[in-house]
Amino acid sequence: MEQPYVQSQGRAVLKWLLTLILAVTVLSVFAPTVRRLFARLFGVHRIPGDITVSFRGNQYFLPFGSTILFTLLCSSIFWILT
């Protein structure tokens, strides 16, 4: 009896994993553009907490500070609207 539940749970996990991979890929592609747009709009090039790592000739951007700020902004908007 538990077999259909296990299969549906596995499919749900697979959907979330694919969604996460797609989101990370899209964000990685658009990160430089978003960074330039953010700098033009607010005059700030980097928020404290954003990390840029250079590894083997590639540059990786890890937006920890921006993620926290964006989450707080979205939460505040949601809280105000409800």
C-alpha cells in the first residue's frame, strides 16, 4: 500500500530538485546584469555579505547579503499586504 506514496513523494522531490537547479542556473546567468542594474538604481555595487570567488579563471558570485535583504523585503511586502 505504501508504494504509490513513495513514488509520488519521489516525484515531488525530483520536481523540487529540478526547479532548484533551474533557478540557480537562471540566477547565475543574470547575476552580472542584476548587479549592474542594482548599482545604477541604488548606487551600491555590493552589499556587505556578498562574496565573489575566483577559481581556475572563473568568477563565482555568492549573494548571501543580497539574499537576506531580498527575503526581508519580500516578507515585509507580504506582511503589509495581508
